[in-house]
Amino acid sequence: MPAQPAVTIARLAASEPVSFGPLSHYNKLIGDGVLPIFTGVQTCAPGYRTAKHWHPYVEYLFVLEGVLEAWVEGQDGEPARLNVGDMIALPAHTPHVFSNPGPNTLRLLGIHHSPERVVNRVEDTATSA
């Protein structure tokens, strides 16, 4: 039987926040090759909106607090609205945008099906923030 990897414990309180601009920050939990996933908690103030972007792997977003609105390229109509306990699974190479419509803080757990977080921005000033 092959050797199993060691148990990994990640503590949000011990992680360093990385600024994602004036309205958001990200706390990495697991990544950089420790396991075959990259996880972190993103905190977004009301009004935050990502640039249109995509990842070369599946991304899962779980809403921990607040409300998330998500758009996927090619989607017609209103954005998907996710509340606490909801999640969205975004297929690889799918351009998307998410935002916090407010009025409360949005916190979400992101799980990237990759040992490193890779973000490819779509140059589109109409949806970039």
C-alpha cells in the first residue's frame, strides 16, 4: 500500500490576508503544492466585483456569509444569486464574474482543483473592476 500524505490542518486565524483591492482580501488556507487543491477564504465588502476571469481547472465557491451574485459568460438574464450555504461549481476555462451586492460582507470558501491558484483575466473593461 502506498504511503499516505500527512494530515494537514490549516487555520484561518494563522493565515496572512492578501489584498484584492480596496474592497476585498484573501486568506490562503492550503496551496502551493501541499495537496492537489488550493483553498482560501475571500472576504468582500459590499460593492466588490471581480474582473471577468477564468481558471484552467474546476473552481468551487461556497458562500459562508452574505450574498454572492455570479455571472458566467454566455449567460442570459439576471446573475445567479447565492446565499449562505449555497455553492457554485465553475467548469475549467469558463469566464465568470462574481460580486457582493450588499448590504453585508460576503465571505466565501474557494476550492481550486489545482495545487496553485491560477487566474486568467479577460480584457473587457465593461466587466472589469
